[in-house]
Amino acid sequence: MNVLLVGSGAREHALAWKLRQSPKLTGLFVAPGNAGTAAIAANLDLKAADLDGVCRTARDHRVDLVIVGPEQPLADGLVDRLAVQGIAAFGPAQAAARIESSKAFAKDLIRRHNIPTAAFATFMSRLDARNYVLGLADAPVVKADGLAAGKGAIVCDTRDEALRAVDTLMADEALGAAGRTVVIEEKLAGREVSAHAFTDGVAVAPMPFACDYKRARDGDQGPNTGGMGAYSPPAWLDEPTERFIHQHITEATVQALFQEGAPFRGCLYPGLMVTDAGPRALEFNCRFGDPEAQVILPRLKSDLLEICWAVANNRLGDVAIEWSTDACVGVVLASGGYPDDYETGFPISGLAAVEPGVLVFHAGTALADDGSVATAGGRVLTVVATAPTLADARARAYRNVQHIHFSRCHYRRDIAAPAQNAIQ
Ligand SMILES: Nc1ncnc2c1ncn2[C@@H]1O[C@H](COP(=O)(O)OP(=O)(O)O)[C@@H](O)[C@H]1O
Ligand SMILES: [Mg+2]
């Protein structure tokens, strides 16, 4: 089978690495990929945003299945365009991708279907939004409706801060069209966890849970980033809570989309808060998390290509999926300054010194003419280690981080630190 993978992050490198293990795979193309995918696949000079280019290339290379990594091409309707041409895809059609591309749509949908979430109201008028904030007893979370690359949710400590957030999004249009509609949400307290599931729109196969770290610095300090590390599984999550999430959030949402005429095919990833009153959905993503994919996929024992093909062809129920009980820890190495300004073009050394079995997934990397690898983005690499226990996986990941060097490298020291994974 020929596969075209769309995207260029460490998530896509992890997907490419796992797809490579499939005996069913013949050609693997990545658009545009990075220096890591170049070593195991054919990178194409094609941006993920170039939907026409992706469709044309899929035809030209006789691609059987397109696997879409990032959310933007899904929100823009890439899968619908491929379908018109008879090309199978792993990833939702535009109507189902709205679960991520419109927070107002997602919240309305799950409210209609009684799926547990934070209380909320949606506004298209700034005055109405301000009046609502003034009437609240507590400071809320203010969210842009549309895609905002992780910058669209403003967790407020005071109502004044919430008023400013409303103004930033709706008057200053700091996020453009994404913030013209806002969702104002009850602020919840608890622990966050990422649920992922394969689904063909009807059958649902949950993946192991994972936790990510959004803030730039240790102790959850500093600005939000795309994600600085992750681990799986979270020992603090008990089985009844896991079952509740599968049944009442993930499966219920798949059913809701199906019933409303927008069946979801691909990876559905609800972001959750586990509160004292039980789990609540904070948001839904329509693709794998990055960095969650980097710690989930190494635990997959089954053939990823077979699963993706089954999802695209409404046959997920026929596939048995097995997971390793090993723990997995991923530490992101970023460019100094990220998520704000940073420099690129620094040579990366030590990649070959990493222990066998430890995975280094590339994100912002580029290959020089002489074959050497240099930094080319904010998040540069994810170093991933597995082991029977989380503590051992963590020690192994950090031991190998020490082998890799590039100028102004920054990473968090507290990914999967014992205190954060404690059972409370
Ligand atoms: N209702 C809420 N209560 C408390 N924190 C929240 C709430 N909603 C979101 N957050 C925090 O904001 C982060 C980002 O919000 P999210 O809805 O996931 O949007 P996005 O990932 O699109 O930025 C969450 O990971 C969580 O830490
Ligand atoms: Mg989120």
C-alpha cells in the first residue's frame, strides 16, 4: 500500500516510524516532513496547506491512503476533496472536523447530548459577552471559537481579566476571525488528561491515556507552548474513571456526531479535566496530539497501517488492537526563546549516541547538503523512552537527552516527575 502522510512535526515522524513497521506498506511519502522523516520516507516539497497539491500528488504517486497529521487541512476540507477523487483518508471530513475547528459547535453538540463539560455560553456580540462576565460569580475561561494554535483559551483569575480577554479577542481581533465568536466557560479545577481513540464513525477503539505539559518551563511556569513533553499511562487515573471517559465522553461524542450526520473517521482526542465531580470535556481535537502521539504510538503493538485502513473503510470493528503495558516518556527539546522569538540553523550533534531502543522524533529539523541535521523550528526533537515503569522510562529519556546538543537548546526537567504522577 502507498501512503501519503501530511504534516511536518514530531507527531508525523512518530506516525511515519510506526507505519514503517507494517508489512503492508510499500511507498511512504511525507508532505513536507522533516529531517527525521527523510531517513525513513520520501519527503515531498509540498505544504500541508496546499490542498490541491496534496490531492494531485496523491493521484500522481498512486497513493492508496492519505493520513492527515495536523488540524488545519482537516478543518479546510482536505478529506472531502480526497473523497471526491476516490482517495481514502485517515482523518475526519470537514463537517466532523468542526468538533475541533469550532469550540461553539463542539460545546453545543455535547450539551445537546448530555456529555459532561463545563457550563458555558457562546457570544457573537462583545457587549453581550461583557455583560455575561459582569454577571458571573467567578472568573471564567474565555475561548476563541476557531483554531488558534493553542493561543485561543485564556484562563482568567479575575473578572477584569476576563473582560480584557473578551476585548482582545472581539474588539482587537488578536486572533482574527477565530475570535469573532467566543465561548465563556466555567473554570474547572482538577487534573488534565488526553484521551485518544480510533474511530470509523461507529466503532470506537480507545488508545491509552496520556498527559502533556503545555507550559514552557518547569513547574508549569512560563507561556503556553505546543507541548514540552508527555507521558503515558497516567497511574493516577483509576479504571472506573477511565471507563466513564470512554463511555460517556469519547463514545458518546462519536455517537452524537454520527446521529447529527457528521460521522467522524480518524483519531478523536478529547481533552479532559478530571474534577472532584468526575471527568469533564474541555475540548475536542480531530487528530493526534503532539506530543501525545510520540508516547502513545510506541505502545501500540498492532499494525498502525491496518488500523488506519480499517478506519478509512468503516471496518474498525474487524481489527484487534493491542497495547503494551510499558510506560513511555517523551521530552521535547526546543529552541531557546520558543514559543517567542528563537533562532534556527544550529547544527545538532549526538543523535547517533542515543541508546538503541530510545526514539528521537524530529520536529523542526532540516537536512543540510552534507547530510548533517540542523534546527529549523521552535520544537526541534522529542526524545522518547519506554520501560516497564514510568520512573525507568523517565530516567532513560533524560539520560539520552544528555547525548544531544545544539546551541540554545531548552527542555523541561520535570516531565513525568514522580510528584506529578502520584496517585492522590
Ligand atoms: N473550563 C476550563 N477550566 C479550567 N481550565 C481550562 C478550561 N478550559 C480550558 N482550560 C485550560 O486551558 C487549556 C487550553 O484550553 P483548550 O480548551 O484545550 O483549548 P486549546 O487547546 O484549543 O488552546 C487547557 O489545556 C486547560 O489547561
Ligand atoms: Mg487543548
